[in-house]
Amino acid sequence: MDTFEIKDEEINVEEIMEKIRENIKKRKESDDYNDGSFEEIEQVFSEISSSRKQSSQELESISSNCNIRNNSYSISSHRPILGNFLVKGRELVHGEVRRYVDPVFQKQSELNYNFLDLLGGTKEVAHDAKEIAETCSNSIEQLKTEIEELEDENKALNHKIKHLNDEVKRLKVESKQLKSEIISDLIKEVELLISAINLDLDNKDRLGEILKSRIKKESESQVMCSSEMADSGINYYEFEERFRGPRESILQHQSNFINYFANRTNVLDIGCGRGEFLELAKDKGIIARGIDVDKDMIDFCKSKGLDVELKDAIEALEEIEDKSLDGIFISQVVEHLSPNYLINMLNLCNMKMKYGSYIIIETVNPLSLFSFANFYIDLSHVKPVHPETLKFLVDMAGFRDVETKFSSPVPPEMRLQKLPNLDNQDEKTPMIEICNQNIDMINNALYGAQDYAIIGKK
């Protein structure tokens, strides 16, 4: 056990207490304290207290015997006659002896008193040591209490830790089981999904082959029809001049769409006809080129200095690099096409266009009976396309922000006229309003806009 020395000449209680605390702290940190340690310390303090009592009694005895001179000594004799002579003789001898012995006794007495003073200081040291021992004893009792509390807390913590460890083990087991179940379920679902996808792909492959075959036939048929029209001897340029209208009116009409292609450098006009759109684009600084299956139209466009080529739409699109076109304009073309050819053409258009570029498809409006009545004047027309149908096809081809714009209204003089409002309000006024509302409805059905355009953005 660690010890410390107490010197008589420099007793410092605080220093002793600090050393004791440090000693206790070191023992506590090194976990040297146990029940035996406390019993050992208590035994030391008990011995100190017991020895102090014994020392106090010894000091009292020493104090009473410090002076060794016998001052109470007296010389006498029991002899009646010789007694006086003997007393005188003895006193004489005693005096001579004291002359030699008294100095020695004096020094011994002084030494005894000095030693007694020293023992008195030791008594004070013992008293201080007792106080220190009592303080240490109290501190030890407090430490024992704290250690007992810490042991209780440690037991409680160990119990909680054991409980938590058991809970963690249980959760790990449950997690492992759950993970296994989830993986198993996912594998089953993925297998079912893969099976369904494979089946769907097989079906789509078969449908794709069927569609390719039909589209090929339709394309060949379409090209053949176009070739037949071109070789039929009918001058389609003169036909358009007579029935579609002069180029000036078409230029004015198509100017409504030219801003969608502002600053573009690679615009394609499918079915360019007489080149009205190409001429507008050239005037606006837009780089555009056109294709058509009619040689007369191509020759006319070339005479105007326009960049055109005699080529079928699908054939031309297949030769163009993907994502290279920054705009496509198709005017009065889709009504000449079969459904399969139209779908194939729209898909190719989306494939060849850049992101953010526009496609505009204008055609005859079948919702107007006036327009529909004139539809079959053109022998090359296959069938009109409903606005919602064309909008759906453009959307399915992958275009976004698809919108419909109606144009070419029937002149007012060709529409049903409304009843005039009477100057005087009477019972006929409501009837006139109802009639005019009905006339508006009839006009919209019979004399609606002659054309419409579907506008989509890639």
C-alpha cells in the first residue's frame, strides 16, 4: 500500500489531505479499492486512535518523573546517643556527594524536560493525525457510498445493455427473415414481370412485322398512286391554281406559321407544292428546302430559285441524319396519305428533328361541311383526317405541347345571315335571339373554318 511521511518540523494538514485524496484517486482509477482495502484503512485509523490514548497516559507518567532530584530526602538516626553524630556525619557526606551528583541530576532533569516538550509536540501531531484520520474515514465512508451507488448503476446499465443486446439479436433475426422474404417476393415479381415483358415483346414483334409489311405495301401503294397522278397527264400546278387559290393568298395564309421557324437553318417542307412556304422562309432568312412527288411543282420551284427535290416523304426522311432537322412544315399533304403511311411518316419526323424544334401539319377541316363538300374535288385526296385524330397521332409520335389552330374561315357573305334586331323591344325579341343562336350553331357546323393546323414541339 502507498504511504507518505509526516515530518515533525512541518506539519501541514491540507497537504496531508491532498496527498490522501491523490492516493485515493489513484487507487480508484486503478480499481485497487475493494472491501479489504477499506477494512485495512479503518484498522490503521483504529490503531492510531488507540495508540494516541496510550501515549497520553505515558506522557502524564513521564511528566511526573522528569525531575530526578530527591529534595524530600532527610537524614536521621534512631540511635539516641550516637544519633546526632551520625546525622552530622551523614549530612557532611551527603553534602559532598551532592556537590558532584547534583549537576548530573540537573542536566538529566533538563534533558527529561526537553524530551517531555518534544513528546508534547508529538502529542499535537498525533491529535492532528487523528483529525486527518477522521476526515479520511468520513471521506472513505462517502466513497464507499458512492462506489455502492456506482455499482448499483453499473448493474442497472449491464441489465439494460443485456436487454438491448437481446433486442438487437431479435431484430437481426427478424430483419434477416424479412429480407429473405422480401427478396423472395421480389424475385417472384421480377420473374413474372420479365415473363410478361417477354410475352409483350413477342406480341409487339409480331405486330411490328405485320405493321412493317402493311406500311411497306401502303408506301409502295402511295408512291404508285403519286406516280400515277404525276403520269396521268393532269397538270397539278394548274389544278392548284384553279381550286386552291392563287399563290399570293397562300403566301398570306402561311405567313401565320413562319415565326415558328425563325432563325432556323435546316427546315424541311414536305409536299412543298408551288413553294409558297419556301419563299416565305427565304425572305425571313430561314434556310429551308422542300420535297414533292410532282415534277411540275419541282420545276416551278426551281424556276423560282428554291431548294427542292423530287422525292417521296418517307424515302427522303430515311436518308436524313437523326436529330438534324430544326423544323418540319407539312401543308395539305396528310389528306393524300393512307393511315399507315401517315403514322410511319410522323414517327420518322420525330426521329429526325432536334429537341425544341416545331412540326406544323395543316390540312382540310372535316368538321366543316362546306370544306368537306369540296374535299373530293381533288382526285388525289384519300380521306380527311379529324383534328382530334391527327392531334393524337402527333402526340403518340413523341411530340409535346400539341395544339390545334383553325384557319381559313368561310366568307361572311356565304354564311347564313342572322335576323336583324328590332328597334322596339317587344315579345319577338327573345325569339330573334334564339334564332340567331341557332344560326350560329348551324354556321359552325356548315361553314366552319376550312383548314386546321396541328402544332407540336419535340
